[in-house]
Amino acid sequence: MKSLRRRLAAVIFLGASLAPTPATAEEPTAEEFATARTWIDSRFTARAEPRPPFSFTYGDERSSELLPTWRKDYAEQPIDAARTERAMRFTDPRTDLRVECTATVYRDFPAVDWVVKFTNAGTDDTPILSAVLPLDAMVVACGQGMPGVLFHSRGSKARIDDFEPLRTVLASDEIWSGSSFGGRSSDGVLPFFKLVGRAAGASIDVGWSGDWSAEFRVFFRGQAVARIGQRTFHAKLRPGESIRTPSIVVHFWDKKDPERGGNLHRRFLRKHFTPTVAGQPVDPPIAASPHATIGFEKTTEANMLRQIANVARHGVGFDYWWIDAGWYTCGDNWARYVGNVDPDPARFPSGLKPVADAAHAAGMRFLLWNEPERVMPGTWLHKNHPEWLIAPPEGMPADLQYQRNDGFHLLDLGNPEALAWSIEHYSKMIAATGIECFRNDFNMYPGFYWNAAEPADRVGLREARYVTGLYRLFDALRGRHPGLMIDDCASGGRRIDVEMLRRALVLTRSDYLWDPVGQQAHTFGLARWIPITGIGAASVDVYSRRSGLGNHFTLAADYDSQEPVAWDAIRATVAEYRALKPYYEGDFHPLGAYSVAEDAWMAWQFDRPEQGDGLVQAFRRKACEVDASIYKLRGLEPDAEYEVVNRDAADRTVRSGRSLRDEGFKVTIAEKPGAAVYSYRKVGR
């Protein structure tokens, strides 16, 4: 923004920046680009009467009344071949409040993302900023008196129905509203939405790893309006202070096929909102966990070296060795001693480096659990830096009183000293130990801490600073260690949003483990929203392990076993997954209905149109009396021939894409419960 005026001379017009290349069936169409161009031009273009996508109240006045009277600056410049940045700045001539909206417009997808920043450049406190909504605009049109359709999902609550897909029809003047719970972005409601109007649909994602709220409403005149922002903000800014809002992503697609729109959006997120490792797209891990037989508090240098040696000796092809919680001094309760930040000297006399070295020598990388943000009484951080901690507040809900009773403290990442220490400490740990995956867990509800005892004219600032500090921590670790992968765990998948997707994978999407039906339901629900999801298994039986397949896979098994048959099963599990793993990069198609019932079938398809192949997974649950089901496949070329292979038998058949699409194919599973996997390939590829 400093060079915003100088960049005015280098404006690149949106008509050129959104010009699509010729589309295939799997790419956005010219019409979808045109829809995006019209909406983006109306919201992110310099004009005397601005219509930005955001709104706020300043003192007692709405931004729609104020912004036309404020000083305006606008600039546009290329970021790379696929992206253009648009920057708008509005300055209040009375108070010198600066409102900066920085948007990224995409050339390869009909999409835009943006974030809004407020800065007090004046010498006095500002009036109160409130009702700050980075998205407050019509997104799609429905037609006068016509309804819109909102597709959304449950978030994570460590339940079997986490990520259940939901659909709400919004008649005229009806409102759907939802929000996160307790300060973690996907606790309760997943912050990803699809809104369908008369002629177009839009995917709308929220990037805020704190508390957000959303409201969708269809007005009688046919406008489907979305209003999204930080759930609570009512604050003045002191001179020199800045805060940012949640980021917003909007991606347009043809309304005729919301499933196609969802897959286009998954492709968009995979390309532009997925972290790189060592400059390359992240390769989700195949990991070995020792915790099937060794409790968190029982890990030692000796038993970790022994199990790693066993894995190497038996020729199991894991990518990572995974040590979860409890490697620090913790007695017999790992959770009680979070805040001790060094390895237990009794169990790891030389630290964790010998374990990491052994994993490396066995051809594996090293994944280590941490929980930087929670601090328990009597631990190292609690004793040495109480000034960085936010104490448990009064007035928490009854079912969360354990946090106060047990003394959960929050390390305030909005405190510059606490943030600087965190960056230095964990960066040194990563380098000295040889950590390739930093697992960041977070087992508390920070929202109640942020909001406690904030002055009435400063509400929401602590949360905004904290969330920004969290992003700085992750960005600093990734910047200092380009080969580092970060795992975003927050009591399972309770902090899934697009800002986190930019920085981290979600290797544990729910703490509802390891029920096969739950794993099936979680994949069915979450894979339609994000491009990388999976979990793994704590058993090598076929039904359990196939229920946990996905982009990544972690196997918790007995790596001390003396039984050859056990190692045969471990090798077979990993070998099968490695053969199937490439398919999970494909488009996701749910087959049949979502269900958590034990008398149901569940199935899905991952399709790779560019490669002409894919897979189908189907599950017959333990109380299901029906031994066969027919599924109609998606994404296939009607006139092409496909060879379909049952991976459990020698069955091979050749069918046309049209036949597989219109007639479907029959899956028979004799066992209950049972799991089938079919792969298919276009003949001639």
C-alpha cells in the first residue's frame, strides 16, 4: 500500500486479467468467468460512488454513507501469471482512519479473495468501529420472489456426524445464520458455503481462525446477500494501531451442477490455498504412530528406537514417524503438564534428536506434536512467563468449567514478546531436532479468554491480535524452514478455515476416533469442501483401514509384534494405500446418500479426468441386510471405454462411460461389515 499512488500508472484492467483460456469439461467456462468479472468489477474498481464488498459502522455512521466522502486510492498490479492484486484505500479526512482492502483476482479460476485492514494514522483515538463485515453484499441473484439454496456443513464436535452435509432452502426474507463456537473456526459449523441462485452459484469461504459469524438472506427482490465477519468487534483504535478482518474467498460457477462447482472449488483451493514444502506442492504423509501400544506418557528413547528399527527391518514403507503428546515431563497425565516445553530428561536423556535421526536413517521423516498455546499450572511457561498468559476467566459455560477448575491458561500470541519467544523456541527445536512436520494441537476454548475483561470500547481487539499472531507464528516457522510441513490439529478438526488451509494440513479432522462408520461419514462430508483430507486406522482389518483412506493415512499398530502375520498385514495395509493414494487427488463425487446408520451402505468416487482414471469405495455396514448396491458414476467421458477392476478379485470388465453414468454398476459385498474398492481406467491410456 505504501506505493499505492505510484502503482496507479501500472493498472491492469480486469477484462484482461480474467480472460480465460479455452475450457475443457473440467475447467471453468467463459460464462463463469464473465459472472465473476461482472461481480468483481462492481466491487473492486475505483469509482466516485464505491460499492466495496465490505461494510462497517464508524461512530454512528454506516460506511455506505461515509466512503463516498473519503479520500480514495486505487491500484492494480500483477502478482504472477495467474493472479492480479487490486488495492483500494479509503481515508477519513477528519480522523485519518485508513481502510485498506487488498484483493487477489485469479485468472485461472473465476474467483477472488480479499482482506480488509483498518489503521489509525491520526493522533487521537478513533470513534468506535463496529459491525465490521468484510463481506456484506449480494453474491448471486435468485429472481424476484424466488428462493436460494445454501449448502453448508456441521463442523467438528468429536461426533460421528461431524461434517454432515446440510442443505437449506432460503425463501424470500428468510435468514440462515451460523457461527463458530469458543474461538475455534470450525467448532460447530464449517466455514465453507455454497450459495445457489437463479443462474449462478458461488462458493464462499471464511479465513479466520477465531470466532466468526455468517448470515445468508434472500430478499424479496431476488438478491441473495451474505454478511460475514468477526463475531464480536466493538472497539476504538489508538494512534498507530492496525487490525485486520477475516479474509473472504468467493468463487463463481454455473448453478446447474453444484457438485461440479464444488469440485472446481476444490481444485482452486488445491492450487492456490495449499501449502508448499521446499517449493513443491505438499505431499500428504503416510505415517506410523506407535501409540496403539505405547501410551503418550510412556514413550522413551529406547522404545522409539526399537520400534523404528522394527519397521525398517520388516520393510514397511512409511513416510513419517509420528510421536504425539507426552514426550515432555508429564508424569502419568500428558494433558496436565502442557507448558513444559523440553523433552523429559529421564525418558529422553539426549533429547529427541536420536529418535529423529533413527527415523531419518530408516527412510522416514519425523513428526512431533506440540501444543504451544495452552499452558497448565506449575509448568515451565507458567512459572517463568506468567506475564504472557491469560488466566482462565469467570463465567464460562458449565460444561467448560473444567478449564477454569484445572487452570487452563492461554499463551497470548497477540503479545509481541510471547510471539517472539514462540517463534524462536520452536524454530530452534525444529532445527536442532530435525523435525519435518510440526503438529500444532490446541485443546481449549480461547474465545472466552479473549473476551474476558476487555473494556467496553476495546472489544474484539485481543482476538484480532491473537489470530494475527498465530498466522505470524506459522508463517515464520515455514519461512525459516522451507521443508517444514505443519499439521493443524485443534481437538481434531476444530480450526479448519482457508487461512489455515494456506499454511497447514489437517491430519486429524475429528477426535471421534477410530470408529469406521465415523471415518466414512467424515470423508463423505468433508471431502466435498476441502481438497486434502484423510485419517488412517488403528486396525489392519480391511473394513477399518479402508474406512480411513484419503489423501493421507496414519496407521497406529503394534510395531513390537513378534508375529510374522501381523507384519504381513501392516505391509499389506501400507502397500494398498500407496497404490490408491494418487486417486485421492481427483474430483470427489458422493455416491448415494449420507448416513451414519449401521444398516446402510455408503460410497464415493474420486475421479481424475486428466489421467482418465479413478476409484470407487463402497461400504456395507454391519447391520445391513442388503448385499449389493448400484452406483452411477460421475465425470466420465460418455463415448470412452473404461476398464473397471475389483481390487479384491480378478474381476475386470469394460464398460462405456455412458453406461457407467446412466446404468451404473453393481457392487456386491458378501461380508457385513465389508468394504470394496474398484479402480477404473480409460482404455488406451
